[in-house]
Amino acid sequence: MLEGARIMKRRRSEVNTRTVFTGLFFIVVPTVLLVIMTSSCGGDERHAKRLWRQAIERVEKGDTKGAVDRLQKLIDTFPDSSAAAKARQQIVVYRGLATAVENYPLRRAREMMVQLARAIEIFRREHGRAPVTLDELVPAEMASVPKDPWDRSFLYETTARGYRLRCLGAKGAPGGVAASEDLLVVDGEFRAVPP
């Protein structure tokens, strides 16, 4: 059967050369794309790890807010990286630390005012009146009169019934919010500062 079959030779113009090119296209292009994607993923992972290291360096330098910013950038930019998985766990801790560091002076001012108010109350009980100045508390009730966390004196005044103790917060002027918030103790109780 094959003996009678004739093999035809085709001219070059009759051969479908696009088929060869198309076949190569479907083999080469996906391979190139795979290589590019793989190398870019590795690049993303490297960039993500760099941001992670930068965040840790910021923490070591005491810049927790800077660390939180880097971790958030890492999570936003490279959400599927292994470094982003670690960052999601750590950002909660570092945000808490950043908030604690930010709020510490105000919290410390409240603690100091409580100590001063206790000393004033002891003085009132023993002398039947509030001290005219905070210096009267030294040395019997306190070793020395403390300054607020911003290194300013607490404001103190006697009233007809007792006393008022005030801290002007971070900015050192009346009014403000957050770290600049005024604190007021009237006769041993914290009160809202009138506007």
C-alpha cells in the first residue's frame, strides 16, 4: 500500500510557517512569563523582608511609631508575603507600645497628682486646713514637691472649702486634648476642666 503512495514535495511558499511560529509562541511566551513572575515574586519577598528589617531597626531605636508605619506599608504593599504574615501579628503589639509611649506622660501626671492630693489630704486632716503652698508638704508628707512630666510646676491654690491642683498638660497652657489635656483635682477628686 505504501509502495503506490507518492510523497509530494511542497514548495516553501506552500508550507504553513505560521504553525511553527505559533507553536513556539505558545511554548516560549508562557515560559518567559513564568520566569518573570517567579523572579518578581522573589523580588517582592526581598522588598517585604527589607521593610520588616527596617521596622525592627526602628523598634530597636525606640521609634515605635516609625516601626508601625513600616509594618503597615509592608502589609499594604506585599500582603501575600511571609513577612506580611509576621507583620500582621507584630503590628498590634507595636501599636499598643506606640500608644503607651504617647500616653505615658499624661498617665504619669495623673499618678503624681494622686500622690500630691493624698499628701494634701493628710496635711488637712492633721492641721485642719489645706496647705497654703505645696512647699508646706515638705518634709513631713513628701520628700520634695514634684514637677509634672514636662518639668513644670503643678498649679495649686486654696479655696474657701479646700484646694485646687492643676496640671496644664504637654503644651503648658490651658485647654487641649490628648497629651495637652489639662488635669484638675478639686478637694481630692479629679474633675472635668471647665472650658
